[in-house]
Amino acid sequence: MVLHRFQRVLLDVGLPRLRFHDLRHGAASLLVAQRVELKVVHETLGHAQLATTAEIYAHLLPEARREAAGRMQDILVPVEAVS
């Protein structure tokens, strides 16, 4: 019943057909993109292993790694040294 209503809403607003599970994946992707700790995403999804969450959403983490490297550079290299 819920799935049928979900599909009807998607159709009514002109969105493509999705599996209800796609909402779960989308929510997790948004959490990772917002840099919510992977452990929190893992617990929210209820994956048995943190590695499962990391493997599925690893493609979203490179930007976070670049940001972390930039922050480390800000700590280690004073602004005066850059100019």
C-alpha cells in the first residue's frame, strides 16, 4: 500500500520511478555529503559492519579528504608563509 502511494506521488510530480529503498540510499548519500561521521551513518542505516557503509559510500568521500588536507595545511602553514 505504501509503495503504491509512493509510486503515485512520483508519477504525479513527474519524477522517475524509484524503489522505496532508493530513499534510504539517497538519505545516506546526503548525510555523507554533509560530512556526517561515517559511524553515525552506519548506525542510522543499521549495517552490521562499518566497512559495509564505507564501501557503499566511499565514492562520496574524496571531497571530504581534500577538505581535511586543506584544513591541515591551514594549521601547519601560517597564512604569512603563503603570501
